[in-house]
Amino acid sequence: MASRVLRAGCCTVLRSAASAPVSVVRARSTTAAAASCSFLPRRTYRQFTASARAMSSSSSLFPGEPEGPVVKTEIPGPKSRAAIAELDEVFDTRSLNMLTDYQQSSGNYIADPDGNILLDVYAQIASIPVGYNNPSLIKAAHSDEMVNGLINRPALGNFPPKDWADVLKSGILKVAPKGLNQVFTAMAGSDANETAYKAAFMWRRQHERGGAHVEFTEEEMESAMHNKSPGASQLSIMSFKTGFHGRLFGSLSTTRSKPIHKLDIPAFDWPQATFPALKYPLDQHVEENRAAEKAALDEVEHIIKNYHVPPCAIIIEPIQSEGGDNHASPEFFRGLREVTRKHNILMIVDEVQTGVGATGKFWAHEHWDLPHPPDMVTFSKKAQTAGYYFGNPELRPNKPYRQFNTWMGDPARALLFRAIIDEIERLDLVNNTAKVGDYLFGKLEGLASKYPGQFENLRGKGMGTFIAFDNPKRDQFLAAAKKFGVNIGGSGQSAVRLRPMLIFQEKHADILIDRMEKIVQSL
Amino acid sequence: MASRVLRAGCCTVLRSAASAPVSVVRARSTTAAAASCSFLPRRTYRQFTASARAMSSSSSLFPGEPEGPVVKTEIPGPKSRAAIAELDEVFDTRSLNMLTDYQQSSGNYIADPDGNILLDVYAQIASIPVGYNNPSLIKAAHSDEMVNGLINRPALGNFPPKDWADVLKSGILKVAPKGLNQVFTAMAGSDANETAYKAAFMWRRQHERGGAHVEFTEEEMESAMHNKSPGASQLSIMSFKTGFHGRLFGSLSTTRSKPIHKLDIPAFDWPQATFPALKYPLDQHVEENRAAEKAALDEVEHIIKNYHVPPCAIIIEPIQSEGGDNHASPEFFRGLREVTRKHNILMIVDEVQTGVGATGKFWAHEHWDLPHPPDMVTFSKKAQTAGYYFGNPELRPNKPYRQFNTWMGDPARALLFRAIIDEIERLDLVNNTAKVGDYLFGKLEGLASKYPGQFENLRGKGMGTFIAFDNPKRDQFLAAAKKFGVNIGGSGQSAVRLRPMLIFQEKHADILIDRMEKIVQSL
């Protein structure tokens, strides 16, 4: 139904089918046509960058996307309900939010099988960077390189492709955080964090042994096979209350978001520190917040010195993204870096949700102006692949096969991330997000004044579009949003979290603000 | 260099470049041409199946692949060494086995940048099912569906694609083991196992609580947030000595292969039972082997009844694949199923390496003729995606979001697995592997007689091409293999493990046998 993505030859075009009942107006610019429907060599392609940057403040960053939401049925509508019932026979659908028609989704807009088209500011839990059916990604997906990466999947640690250095350098490593020039590739946020933890344990024990040259003892090798110390180390990873770092056994032991994530699963006896609970608006609670952050840092230091399973690393999100969009100040993070260095503890920054542009910088921790870079930074979601960056060669374990697995990532996904990075650069999307975020935040402040209590604890100022607020009827707010044509997610107990894509513009912010006003009026 | 994979329009053809120095003879049959270079609808495509089956015993299952290995330089050669040095600046290359030119690899043959072409019976650690640059997979990779799966990656638990039920039913679930009709999709073998463990813990605790309707207590919810019992359960997963189940924190706690996999990483206090150490040839050690298996089963039962952290599940590989290709009899596995049922313990069969045809059945546990199916079966590697199958609705946790993560697999990889399944069916590759495995095993028995001690403990009879033997100079054997044009892997302390693809035929077995004879003569 409606318009369909069809391929004409090797080019993809958006075509309105004859039967299309939806009045979605689509437009195409020269830039978009060049990006979507050609196999121009990369340099020619680049020539569009300058003009695109000049255009981006006013014109569309995603020509051809719908001009606004279209709500035709309740959601889920009849077609979705039938398909969900069929799916439930073989797949747990209780967490299903919206059955999606990805072929019909475009740019900032997500579609469902009943012809509903919503402005999507949840974006697959913050995982879509440059829009549904982005023409540049379609082009990358059709490349010989991508087909090769998909069908000839390597065991990357044993048999890397001849051009793997180039793929890394022109992609993943091109955006490496300052001071970190190495990468270990993984599959998803959880294993990105867990492999970083493993690196931390191996680093710390090596340090304790006296260096990379010191061999393991017989006792270590024997006891490791029985899951006992000293071979299995009695060390820990410290995390923060209400933090989220994944759901596998090691990462879940550091996740402290909600009981439902943790119940019944065995966990390591690892420590947690209090994340400072800031009060908003920040400028009205300067002293209280400073005291809260000071207390949190003191607690961190106390745990490092006293916890019975000593931490070798801390892991922290720049903004606690699942736990309710909890922020702390750059001073707090600089203090944390100081404490970790003082006690020879590694600092792992979990940028799985905050990374890749959404905060108006490529990495959220760039907001902190750290005097020393973190030891490791983990990434996933908008990167469409995962892993951890590190800068210190000591974080390469002393022997091969200690940090290893069959796939060690996915070259197809690494190639897609490279195309995403190119698109972000071509359209200057990090700066776009910073600017649009400021615009959106200003409009939200207006709504917060107009509707007291409905947009409580508005937060994320100066952090791009990574914005959240609390609403007393949050779950109703999120459910109602779909009726008004917007797909929004929540986090923590009462937060509405905004996670637009990087192609979100002022015109989308205007629609979002308009619809959110209607939502709160309806509650 | 040499021949290159080029696309003409939307079709992929293998072309010999004018400068090609390698004398690789390529041939094409009507079947292959139809498979590689057309967008015929699926039904037309199917018509080739019958004739392909008739042909498969004599003609090539991969028309166009090289006729034999070509060794032009030492490995790594000069081009490889230069590229490896560059790669090592940003990526740990100490576990690198061979830098690979995937564009030049074809069917059973793996190529490197120096023009060497080896018969590959390691196949990316048993992960390539139907050959490098398989034309049917190239076709699938070019489809609109695949492009959509790649560029519009869903959070599958929240926003599944409208046709996800169909993708599962026509792919992953079409090959579900008997008695198991549900799937939880994951990313790699480790998280496939860990999500299965999580399902086991939740199932057991629900059972202990009295059913799905019994709510969690305040104490459970509070203690879970502190990684303490009763919220974090004090239960375990039992595994077997020398077993391998992955390298993340939960899976690594069940992995018992080698110290290097486990050293310094904290582990759960979970029990291990002895895997029976069979003596070969099996028909000369019937009584001893039966006694070893009986003792192992007794130990399992003893641990279930007495271990201080009670197991809620056991996990076992049909053949211990990393730990040295250790086999046990169908009677042993039937006995294990009986013990687990008697004590209300779940049985998880880890088919990450044994699954998808390599043992001459689609799932290795089909060799056992179990009276009751396993509770869960995990898969990855040749499936190019991962997850666990289960049959019992009770293994769906009582509430949503308990077994959940952002991606929950990868639709692009699920679509690729569907194309792999189609190719396996089209060419009858499981039966091919059973037949070729018997042929290869017979030839290896001949070598074992001719070279006493060189092909010791030959094992895997009747298990397709999943064959191994011990060699006293194993590591030299593997290194020498490349000089003779063969890429082979090892497992355990002294095993040479054969892991050919499913398109491995008698002609390849003949080459392999010839080269292995030369290898042992050279040692």
C-alpha cells in the first residue's frame, strides 16, 4: 500500500503506487537524487558536501520523507493485530511496541502495516542515526564490499580481510575519541562492555604480577579451570546506581536500572556507587548539586579503598540513559577521572547510547574536557556495530587468544558504520544536532512554563537532542503519543526520553512540540 | 590480481582479469548460472533442485571454484606481511592465522593477498556453510529484503518488521530441532548460550515460587538490585570438563577448555562434571568406554544432588569441539536426558559448532534418538546468526522485558541463514556431507594404518565430515599444512580437527588425503 521502495536497475527510488491513499507529499533535491540513485565514485559524491552544509539549516536533510505524521487507525490497527497474533505463536510479543513496515518508513518517519506514519523520536531505542531508508546507506548496502562482508563472514581474529586495517582506519577509528587509537570489535553493547571488563581484569592482574613477562603460575592455571582464585580473579567492576550496561552475566552485574532486568539471574558481588541526583533547573540548585556530586565522589573513593572485592575499573554512562536520563556535571566526571587515576583504577565510559552525535558532540564525554582521556570507551547502537576503543597498549593482554572469539564483530556492520560516518560528515549532522537540540530545548522550556508539572525536571540543555523530562502520567503520555502521530520512548520511572535521529531538524521539532502539547492537553 | 568478482548490472559473475597469472580453471553448469546470475522467482529457482541432487554425487557442487590449491609464496608472503604490520598498529594480530583475500576465495578455497589458494577445511572456525562467494548468497545479499534488513536495523523485541513471523518460519524455524518450535534470536554463540542460561534460571525460580502468577517479593526486588540473593538466585549451570561454551562472563564460567581462555576473569562458582574419555577405536574398547560413560553419568547425578550451588540446567556439546573433538555415545546422551528429567534439571544442547549439517544430520543431537527433545538447543557459526530454540512455553519468562535487549539478533543475518537453508536443501548438502564424511573417514583409516601414530584416535565415524585425530606434532602439522596447500585447524591439546564446508566432495577429500600424507612425510 501507499508508496513503495522499489529498485529500478540498481538504483532505489521512492515511488507513489497508483493506489496510494496517503497524502504524503514527497520532494527530491539534486543532492538527494545524487546520493540515492547513482554509483558515483566517492570523490564526486563528496562534492555535494559543501552545498549540503549550506542548505542544511533551512532545507531538508532527508528529501523525500513525509511532511508530517499520518494516523489512519488506532495503533495497532487491524492488519498489525493479525500479524502480531501470528508472530506470537513463535516469538514473545509482550514487549512489542509497534509492528513496523520498514519499507514504508522514511527519514524521521516510521510506518506500520495499517498505513500509519509517525514522527519517530525513539528511533529503535536510539539506534537509527541517519534516517530510515537513507539513500547513502542503500548505496553502501549494494556495494560489492558490503556483499562480500555479508556472505564471506570472517573469523576476524584469525583470518582478517586483507583490507581490514583500511576498513577500521577509514571507519570506526576515524571517529575514535581523542587519545584512543586502538579498537576491539564486538557485536552489541553488552559484549562491548564485557570485553572491556575482561581487558580491565587482565590488565590489573598483569600489573599485580609485575608485568607482561611474568608467566602464570601452575596454581593460577589449575584454579582457573575450577572457577576459583587465584586463577579466576577476585576483583570487581564498580558501576553506579540506576546505571545500565547490558544484560549478559557480567554486564548485568553492573546494571542497576530496574529489578525486572536482574531478578533470578546470578550476579557477581560487585560494588555500586551513588550517581548524583541533580535537581532542576540546574541554575537554581547550584550548591545542592555540587554537594551531591562531592558526596558521590567521596563514596566512589571509599568503595575503591574498602570494598571486599576490589574494583579494577569503574564503568559509567555520560548520561544514564535507561535509568531515567540522569546527568552529572563535567566537573563530576573530571573528578572521577582524577579519583580513578589516583587509585590506579581504569575508567570505562559507556557511550553505547550517548555516542555517535546525539549530544551535539560525536562522543558525549567530549563535553567534559578531561585532562586525561578515559582508558576505554564502548560503543554500539547508532554505530550499528559495537566494541571498545582503548589507547594504552598495556590493555592488549600479554598473550594472544585471551581476548578472542570466533567473529569479533561483523565486517558488514563495520562497513555500514563507515557509510554512516560519511553521511554524518557530508551533512554535518553533529553540528545540526547541537543546533536543533538548542532550538528544541528552548521550545520545551516554553511548554514547561505553560504546563506546570507536565514537563518536570527538563534536562539535557546543551546536550543536543538528548533531552528528557518527567511526566506524572508518563506511561499514558507515551501511549497517547501514537494517537497524535509521534513515537516516543521512556526511561527510568517517570522520564520521557527524546532520542531523535541526527537528521532531526527544526521543522520536526515544531511538529514534536505541537503534538506534545496536544498530548498533555489530552491527559 | 587473478580473477575478480565483478558485478555486471545486478548480476555477479566471476571474471578472469587479463593479467591473471594463476592457472585456476573454472567451469560453470546451467544450475550454477541460474543460481548466480538471475533474479528468477523462487519457484522457478526450485526447479533446479531435482537435477542438482541427481548431479551432486559426481559433478561439482560449486562450479567455478579452483580445481586445486595453488601455493606461490611462503605464507604469509610479502604482501601479507606488509598488510599485517599495518593492521597491527590498530588491531591485535597475534592470533592472526592468515590474512585473507575474500574476493579471490571461492567455494572450498581460501585465498590470500600473495596469490596463494588453499583448500579450506577450517572454514572460519567451522562457520562457512556453503562456500566462499556462493552465488545464491550473493543473490540474497542483493535483494531488497536484505538491503532493508541491513540499513533499517530494528529493535526486534519492540519494533519487529511486519514480516518477521514469515522470516522466522521460512528460515530459522524451518530447521528447528524436533519438538522445539520457538526461538529467541541472539548475536553470537556466547550470548545464545547466556540467554538460554537466563531462561533456565527464570524458569527454575518460577517453579520454586509456585508458578507464573506468583509475584516477586519486595525482598527479591530489593536484593536483586544489590546482586544478592534471594533476588539474584543462588543457582548454577553445570557444564563438562573440556567443554567450550563461549567467553563472556556467564558462558566463560561454563567453559572448561583451556586456562588461557579463563585466566584472570572472575567466574561463578558453578560445577563441572567429567566428560567420558573414550578410547579408540571404539569397537576395541566397548566395555571400558561403557564404564567411563556410566561413571560420568553417576558423577552428574551426584553433583545435581550435592553441589552447594544447585544446578538448574546442564549444558553440553554433542561433540566437544574446542576441547579436542571429544565424543560420547548416543546411550550416554540418552542417559543424560533421563537424569536431567528425573531431577527436573533442564538440558541445553550447545550446537554452536556441531549444528547445521556438518555431522551428516542437520543437528548433531539427531544422532542420539532421544525419547524427549532437549529443553533448549543453541546455534550460531554456520547459521551466520545465533540464538536458542525451545519448545516449552514455560521457558518464556512470566513477564515481558526479562529476556530482552535492543537488537535481539540481526534481521540481515536471519535472512542470510534463510538463504543458506535454501541452498542446503537445493543441493541436498546434509546428505552430501554424510556420504562424503564416510568416504573421507575410510581414507583416513587407510592413512592411519600406513602411518602408525600419526593419525591417532581417529574419531567422528558416521558423523559426516566432523572428523578429528591426534598427531604428536600437531602444531607443526598445522603449520606445514599451508605449505602443502591446505588450511586446517586444531582443537584441544593435540587434535587436528577437520571442519570442511557442506559443499566438500570426494574430489576435495582426495586432495586433502594426498596433502595430509605429504605433511606427515615432511614432519
